[in-house]
Amino acid sequence: MNELRFVLKAAVLLLTVVCGYFAASKTDQMPFTNASDRNDVLKLQETLEEEQERRQNLYERIRENERLLEEYNTEQKNSREYAMKQAVEDLKAEAGMTEKSGSGVVITISPAAGADTSGNQSVRPVLLRRLVNELNQFGASAISIEGKRILETTAFRSIDGITHIDGRRLPDIPLEIKVLAEDNEQLYNELLVSESKEYFTLENMKLKAQKQKKLTVPAYDEVRRVQHMEVMEEDE
């Protein structure tokens, strides 16, 4: 009986040793296998993170380029619109359709000293046209007569003995003429010895000029009529 117990104890001991050996062997192998897998996972994670970072940088560059492109398109559009608006404004200014300010001269046409002022006295159209032509020669950039903007196409006519400007009746004297010029000093000096001054003297009228640092000439306020215009067909 004692021998049987000894054999059983020996068997159990042997089994315990064997199991311990296998457990120890497995334990020794596990760290190596886990370390290898862990390295692979870490490398995979690093590669994934690098790829994500690269793609993120790429997306940011794409968004930045799209933003720059949008800004460029907006600037180009604004530039074209500004150029078109500026061209229109320049044409309006050239056509006298905008108010204009600057230095200039104010001319007053009034009866000469000792002239008969009992009746109405109107300035003949030919005198006004001659004066306007001289003012343009003296460097005038804009002219108005009694608040009426004068253009190169302005018509001076006498209707029943009364002077009209573009169909509007011109008041009798005294009249006020505003003239803009870059060099108002030169224009003023030219007026002092102008032929128009002599012609107005012969009509018992006098021209008086006064320099102004700040003067405003109104815009042309009528629709300009274009005659002899032909319709052009667009090319196919």
C-alpha cells in the first residue's frame, strides 16, 4: 500500500514537472512572439499615420490652392468690372455727362457803362459761340452758361430775336459763365486781351472775369441725339 502511494506521488510529481516544463517553454516563447507582432503593428501604425499625415497635407494644399484660385478669379472679375466701370465713367466725363470741379474762372457779361438798359438785351448767338471757341483755345476743360453745360455739339440759335441754347431760352444779360481750366491764371490773362472782349464792347457789353480756386460745372442734363446711325448685323 505504501509502495502504491509512493508510485502515485512519483507519477504526480513527474506530471507536475512535465507540465511545468511545457509551461515554462511556452512562457519563454510568448514574449518573443508578442514582441514580433507588436513591432509589426507599430510599423503598420507608423506607416498609416505617415500616410494620413501626407494625405492631410495634400488636402490642405488642395484647399489652399482652391482658395487662391477663387481669390484670383474674384480679383480678375473685380478687375474687369472695375475697368469696364472706369471706362464708362471716363466716357461720361468726356461726353460732359458728369459734374466736374476744379479751379477756373467766372465770367460775367453785363451792360457796359453808359449803355441803354431800358430794354431787354440779349447776347447774340455768334458772340457766345466765338467766346466758347476762344475759351477752348485758352485751355478750358468744361464750360457752363447760366447753369447749362456747353458741349462741342451745343447749338446757339436765335429764335424770334431771342438767343436759345440747345432749344432753351437764354436769359437776358447779365449772364454768368463758369469755366474750368488746369491753369486758370493763364486763361484769365488770355481773356483780358481776347478778341471776344472787344466784340462784346462793340455790342455795349463788358466781360468781367474772376479767378476761382474751387469751381463746379454741372453735368449735361439732356439726352444726346445721334443722327445718321445705321444698324450693323453681328457676324455669325
